[in-house]
Amino acid sequence: MHQISPAELHQKLSDKEDILLIDVREPEEHQAFNIGGRLIPLPEIMSYANEIPKDKPVVLYCKMGIRSRIAIQRLSDKYGFINLINLTGGMEAYKKAFNG
């Protein structure tokens, strides 16, 4: 499974690279803190598989990186995605690195 560190993701966002962010947390978690990703909670992710591009990097994230790993595994197994990337440590690691 492809991984990306908070620092690497922050750099890609700063460089305005063409990547898609998908937040697989629950709506209340997304409202409390997010980095602009599209909210698709883990229980709904398979229903949106046809809306996830296969031709560019897609970074999935959650609170700690566990739900996003599950989402990537399910999507890869069922639909053959090879462009999905897990944010190591999730939003907790990202916040710690960039918001104190």
C-alpha cells in the first residue's frame, strides 16, 4: 500500500499538485478539522468508487490512518485501484506536524 507522510502531503498541497483528497472520517470529525478533502465516510466509500479517478493520485485520510487503510484495501481489492495513497498517521499526525 502506498503511503504519504504529513510533510510530503503538505508539500504537494503547497505546490498545488493535481491530487484528490478523500476524508473517510465521519461528518462531525470533518467539520472539526479538515484540509479540504472530499468527505466520503468509510461506510459509504464503496458506493462512490465510480467517482474516484484512477488517473491521478488520490490521498485518503482519517483520524489515525486506520480507516483510510481499510478504504484503500477494499477499493483496491474490488475495483483494482493502484493510485490510492494512505496518509500515515492521519489527521492527528498532520495536525501535530502543522498546527502545533
